[in-house]
Amino acid sequence: MEHNAVLFDKTQARIVLLEGIHPSAVDLLHADGYTQVVALADAAGGDELARLIADAHFVGIRSRSQLTEAVLAAAPRLMAIGCFCIGTNQVDLGAAARRGIPVFNAPFSNTRSVAELVLAEAILLMRGIPRRNALLHRNGWMKSASGSHEVRGKTLGIVGYGHIGTQLGLLAEHLGMQVVFHDIEAKLALGNARQLATLDAVLQAADVLSLHVPQTPQTRHLIGARELARMRPASHLINASRGSVVDIDALAAALDRGHLAGAAIDVFPVEPPGNDGRFDSPLVRFDNVLLTPHIGGSTLEAQASIGREVAAKLARYGDNGTTVSAVNFPQVALPGHAGRLRILHVHRNRPGVMAAIHDRVAAAGLNVAAQYLRTDEQLGYVVMDVEGACDPRALSDLSAVEGTIRCRLLPDAATRAARGDPGGDARRPSRVDDGQPANRLHA
């Protein structure tokens, strides 16, 4: 199906936010001129999700709504996706890229919340609080220093020394802990932390081991029976990263034989789809294990920060085409858009596309004042600021360039003025087509 290049109008852009995304996102989008924002409290899936986003230009989700290839195919106008969380596993990133849809997330906004929870759990585990708390709930009483230790002077081992790991290490040092870490890359150690050469070295050194790695094939069961056996006797394990990183059955066996003194687990291989679901795990029978329902980053402060961060990325992409930090898309950092007509063209990375685009721009009598281009193995993304008198409709055949996935136009000052926006400020309401889908897909 052929569609013309789209002259973007943010006042007509429909944005659907699901899963109770923090109101800070709606506030930012409204302040930026995006007025058609629908915010829903619940997750959706399958046909229901497809129905909800069928005419959306932007969609925001957290972790439960699954944007599969079939769902994306049902949303022909979709321009960008915001994951208001750290992970993006809930989106078919390849299918989104093939449709010219960048995906943005918030990889760092909840780092403090996760670090604080882990540190609190380390203290509780070292003091033996989980077991004592469970006994009191059963009318028991165990007033004893046995198995109860200060964290001061103890060693915290961190696996994955990224944004969360570094914050955790600094907080732990303030309590007098020694910090060692392992990462697959050489990292600058903060404070007095020390990078050890191997995972085994950290396992053998740590009184408390905390995991902060992404979900990849390499990190699946990163901590299994072998690794648990190499941990120090009576040490503690904390996992607030991904549910696949720890072999839960192996952990249960290590707790059964008393090799570990306790554990705190926030993420699980299988999690209930919602708050009304049933949680099952081999770990529920252990009094010395803290179990939390995937809430490491779930503080009001973190959710507000995530709302602002991801909404700002969506707004910047809509306003001027910036794709910095997109997880599936060539990353282009762009200056604010004001004055000139801006062409944003997403295409398959193949020879001849750029020449064809330039030919059509020249044929329209336009001069390229600035050009920004990035490619990856599959996609090319070029942004042009052009000068000269031109009806934007003269550029409609940009979508006919072989290999085009999507083309969008941001209006120039004259077009803005005709709409009653003489200032041409990129943060003021600018215009999406009101009839045709905002993309073109080739078979």
C-alpha cells in the first residue's frame, strides 16, 4: 500500500499509555503540546492490545503488555514505543525496527531505588531478620545473637558493575563494607571498590553477593549449582536483576543443606501476570529467604523519574527526530527543529537509497542545509534540514524511493505560521496526517 510522506502534527498525534504509567509522563507530554493522550491503568494483550493501539502514533507500556509482531502489524500509524521500565523484552524489537519504529526505555531512572532495596536486604540478611520475623509471626520467640552480624567490615560482592552496581557499592562503603566486583568489561572502580578478574574470585570473597546483570543467553543460570557451591559458607545471595540469572532449584538445594545462610530474591523465572495471580516457587518454604514481587525499582520517586525520562524521549523523537538511546534503531542526535523543513527518512540499508533521496530533494528545488545519517546492518536513518520555497506535498514521492520504510516531514516556519504558530518553536504544537497511516512498508 502506498502512502505519502507525512506532515507531522503533534496536536493530532494519539498516544496510548498502559499499565498505570506515572502521571509525570502525561504532564510532560501535555506540556510539550501532545494533547491526545490516553492513560489506562491495566495491561493488555493480544487482540485487546491490538485494538487499543490500532490508531496510535505512540504507545507506552511497562513490562506486562507484549508488543508482538502480530500486535505491531495491527498498528500501521505507530511511530515510536516507550518502555517505561528498564527491560525491553516485552517488545519484538526486530519487528519494530523493520517497521521503522524506534523503541525507548529508562535504563537508569530507578537505579537508586534498586540499590537501596539491595542494601536494606543485605542488612536484614546479615542480621538474620527474615527467620526471626517468620518465627514471631508463628508466635515464636528467638532472642539471640546467633547468626546475627553487622555489615561493617564484611565484603559485598557485586556481579555486574553498571549504574546500579556502582551506586550500591558506594552506599555499602558508607556502612563500612568492603566492595569487590566482577564485570565482563574493565570498569572504573568508584570509592575503594576493587574489580576482581573472575566471577569465582568474587564468589569466594563475598559475605553478600548481589547480582546486577542483563538477561542474555550468557547470563542464563549464571548462578547455578557450581557457583553456589563456590560461595563462602554462611554467605547470602541477592538477585534483583533478572529471573533467569539464578537456578532456583539449585538455590533451594544450597539452602536445604545449609551452605547459604539466606537469600533475597526479587525476580523469578516465572512471574504472575498481575496482582491477582498466584505465586509459586520452591523458595516459599524457607524462613531465611526474603521474597519480593519484582519491586526493586518500584518506588514513587523512581516511577515519576521513569515517566519523565521516557516521555521526554518520545516527545523529542516526535518534535525533531532524535533517536539517541533507542535500543533497536540507528542513533542520531539532532539539534532542535525550528525554521527549516525537516525530512526524516527511514529505509533499508541498501545501495542507491541516499542518491534517490537527494535526486528528489533537488528536483523539488531545495537545498540541503544540514544532513545527519546513521545506519546499522538493517536500517538507514537520514535527517535533512532543507531550504527553499516548497510545498511539502512536492516531497510526497520520497516514500516511493525503493527501500523506504517510513518518511515524515516536520514543517518549516512558513507552514507553522500558516497554522498560527509564527514562532516555529519545536516545543509548541506543530501537525500528523488525519487520514492515512504514518508509514509505508514494502513486502
